[in-house]
Amino acid sequence: MQLSIIILNYNVRYFLELCIDSVIKATKDIEAEIIIIDNNSPDDSCEMVRARFPQIKLIENKENAGFPKGNNIGVAAAKGEYICILNPDTVVAEDSFTSILKFAKAEANLGIVGCRLIDGRGNFLAESKRGVPTPFVAFTKVTALYKIFPKVQAFNKYYMSSVAEFNLAKAEILVGAFMVMKRALYLEVGGFDEDCFMYSDDIDLSYTILKSGRDNYYFPKTSVIHYKGESTIKDETYMNRFRDAMNFFYKKHFKVSPTFNVMMKMGSYFFMTFKKSKKGKSIIVDQYILVSQDAILFERLQRQLKKKVYLRELADLKVSDKHSQYIYDTNFLTYKEILKSMQFLKSENSSFKMAFAEFIIGSNSSDDRGEVILIER
């Protein structure tokens, strides 16, 4: 077995269904297995997997065991030489795994490989590559000093801003939404630390593997959509979780810094002041563009969306000065085509959704919860 894809799910049934479909298409030419671990979701995630994807191994936990333990359970059941830790609110391209595995097999001292992540608007997610979050580096992150002084290298280590978005590079810290590594290495270092707080599990694993002498890599030659969920909403709760995560990381790997809490309190103050002063930007769609050849779906959306819907071919798309929401029909387009089109069309006036099965799914920003719209008959 070449590859085991480990997907830990909690209560995101529709995102999970879309994710699984993209993974199945991306593993068509690979000896691979998909393992779903469900952390006792209250929705019908498990029923959906059993009904739609009976060939997939489903592990149903009787409690919400958390991100580290849930993934450790999945890896313990895996048989692949390589594993991919994958969030359920992601969409991979058809060549994502083949290109990354080709790169991974050529690296003798491989640690973790991460890829270029984008949000639901097609925007690059800076957390795709990060540096070790020392107390000062964490402070520059929460105070947004890296945004205020983008040319000051000392303030730009958290997101490794010295590495361009499309440049292959070694990276210290990678994001847990998409991680590829050898299963033997994962087991060698003990996998995710089950005592970890939210936001520190991927940092801890990346740094542990880095300390073992391996090289972690940011691999931008393939892109993956990460819609994100409730845990990423940037509010006071987020700040408290981030502070607890950093405290855990420092206690485990470094001496506890007496100045850290002071720096975090200062950072939290600046962060919350900035959030209060920043007005939310609502999305008002002027026109919907369905990228499809399905006349029945077109008629259904015309009735449901109550605004003008245009039916277009992929080759006919262009950036508009009106706010256009592009709805890609996954029955007629590959995920790679959709990702490429999002990159071409992304602008302040563009937003994107995917029509899959009987629902439309997407996200209007990296700070928003993903949105699911059931298609009416």
C-alpha cells in the first residue's frame, strides 16, 4: 500500500462528502486507502459514509476524542507506506497526491511535506508554511506586525514571508489540514501529542520531526482548498486558545518565558482593538454564473437563488466588474480545472461555490464558516 489518507471528521457531513469525492478521484492511479475517523458527530456523517462510500474504512468513536487522538487512531489502522493527514473541509486536485509522492520519494531525509493551501475565495493561506513560533515570533503574529511592517524580516518569521508563495522550500512548521509523511516516521516520533491544545498539535509534530533531524518541506506545485470551520473564527476565544497552545508548546520544548504572558496580553489587546475597528464586509452577489452543461440544474438554481443565473462553459469565463458568484458543477469539471479557474478569476468581485450531489458548498473568506446550500427540487 502506497498511501493512507486519514480524515478526522466532526459534524461537517457535506464538506466530508465533497472531500471524499475529491480524494477518490485523486487516488485513482495510486494504491491507496481512505480511513475516516468520526469523533461522535451529531449529524449524519457516518450514515452518509456508509451509504455513499461503503468501500471506505469508517471508524466511529463513541466520544469526541480530539484532533491528536483521533488521528492517532486512524494512523494505527493504516497500512500505507505514506500517510496523509487531511481535514474533512478540504478539496484536493486530481494530481495532488501523485505529485507530492513523487517529490517525497526523491527526498532521502524527508520529514513532513505540506502543500499550497487556498481558501474558498482562491486566496493563498499564509499558514501553509510557518516558522517556529518563539515568544517574539508569536507576538509579531497576534499584533499583526508582519502586516504593518511587511519588509522587516524580524517581524515576518511566523509565516516565513521570505519564501514566495510558489517557491519550493524547507519549512519549519506545516499545517495539520494537509500533511504527508512516512507512516514509520509518524510512529517513530509518537504521532500527535494527545495532551496538545488546539492550534499546537501540528506545530508540535512539525517541530518534533524537525528536532529528529529530518527536513520538512513546503511544496507549492499542487494546491488544495481549505474551507476551514468554526474553530478558525478569529475572536477572543481564538486568542485564548492560541495563547494556551503556545504555552503548551513552550513548556514542552523550551524554557517557560516569564515575559510570554505579558506579550500575549499586549498582543490580545491589539488584536481585539483591530477586530473591533475592522468592519465586516458582507457579500452581495449581483449575478450567479453556473459553470455546467446541466440545463436541469440551471433551471433549479434559477428558481431557488431568485437572481439572474447565467449558464457558461469554463472557457468563456472572465473577471467581471459586477460581484459574480461562480458555481462550478463537479459533474462536468475536474477539481484541478476548478482550482485553476478560481486562481484565474479571483478578485474582490468574485466568490466561488461548488455544486455537488444535491448541495452547493463554499466559503466567502478564510475567516468565515463554510456555507452549505441544499438544492431545492
